Amino acid sequence: MKVFLVPNYYKQEAVESGLMLELWLSRQGYEVAWAADQRSKIQSTPDVDDADLVITLGGDGTLLRAARILNYREIPILGLSYGHLGFLTAASPEERDILQVVSDALSGELHVSRRATIAADIVSVRDDGTKDVVRSFALNDMALTRGPLSDMVEFDITVSGHHIDRLRGDGVVVSTATGSTGYALSAGGPIVSPDYTGMVCVPIAPHTIQARAFLTSPSDVVEIFMSDDRPSVPAIAIDGQFITCDGTVESVAVRRGPGDVLLLDYGPESFYNSVSRVFYGVRHDR
């Protein structure tokens, strides 16, 4: 079996734990590979197609990075928390023995939480009139927001061809259930169970009190069309990473991704324990 390690190289404790895991795994007969990073000596990320398990050592940002590397490959991810939030991770060194957690994962004793993803097609128009399409993977969300050159953005939003509204404001977030606890929640959206496989659409600071968040079905396609009446230069972020477009953004189409992310944890109650811990400050003995 092959285990792929994705640490936060900015956290010394995470890197040291990764080295300890590599030694332990190698003694157990497992092949170990590491993700590349500017702070590491690894110049390029090795092929992950033959990996049996991905272990992240960091916070939720590190786990999102691992999900981007997998890019719809349904390889189980075990998140070990060395960050500030750890909402998506299974355990931290303070909560459990890390070697025991990894052993449980390798022996198939952990619960598999299947998380829906999204694919975002960003259409931009070049100066010569030709169009460019960039497709991006996301586990959390796609956020279209007013850029540094705009005081607001105006856009039409449709769901599977049905016009919902023309909105003005700071933008819109289209998230998965997993991403509902991120930017979408900050913009006023609901906390959604990870079992939900549709999308969550939340306007950001709309210039009307009538705009509301809404949920879609798993088969729906959410389309955002920039208004010609009020030209603007929006910024688009996918899981918090800004996307560079070759031209002016014309539209964005968001649909469920072709593959899910498989997160390992200690049971379905892990999500609700995390909600209680992160958003309500309640600690749970495991």
C-alpha cells in the first residue's frame, strides 16, 4: 500500500509528525510519498493515482490542498489537525494518539464521510472577442465577489435555466454542504449536513432585503451572468484561491463535480460535534 503525506510545511510540529509517520509506516511495509511545497526539498508532487490513503497534517486549508491535488480521485483522506480550526480533520494530537488513528484508518475501522464537490466553469472574453473557459475543482465553494476596481457587482443568477434574480452587491457564494460552514455561513447561509449533495447559494451583502440564500438539487446547474448594464471586474475564488482569467469574466456555471471527496472520521456524529465545538464553544470527550 502507498500512503501520501500532505503536511503544512509552515508548521514545524506537522512536519516532524510527518517524519515520524513516515518512519513508522515504512517499518510496517508501506510506501510513503510527500506532496511538494516551496518550503520543502521536493520539487514536484509525485503521482497520486496509486495511493491508498492520503494523510494531511495541518488545518482545514491543508486538507483542501490535498483535495485539490486529488482532483475528483476518490482516495480516502485522513485529516490530522495541527491548525487553528480543524473542522474537517478527524483528530488532533491533543485528542488521540496519532499512530493509533492512522492504524485505525489503514485497517478500515474509520467511518467514510462522502463529501460532494463542485466544478466551476469560468467563461471570460479576450480583447479580440474570443472566449476562454477555465474549469476548477472545489470541495468548499466558488465565490464571485467585487474586485479591487469595483464598488459592487451586478449579475443575473439562474438555476438550470430558470432565472432567479438580478442582484447587486458584493457578490455570491455557491458552496457544497462541506463549504456551508465557511464563507457561505459568514454571508448568512445555513449550516448544512454533509450528507446533502446539492449546492448552497448565498448572496453577499446584496443591495436589497429581498435576496435570500437557497438550496439546489444535486442535478442543478447554477449560472451567474455578469450584467452589461453595470460593467465590473469581479474576483473569483475557488476554495479561497483566486483564479486568474485571460480576459473579462462573462459568466460562471457551477455544477456538482464528477467525483466526491472521501473523508475519514470516527462516525457521523463527528460533524455535529465539530459544529458544537467550533461554532458554540462546547467541548466533547471522545
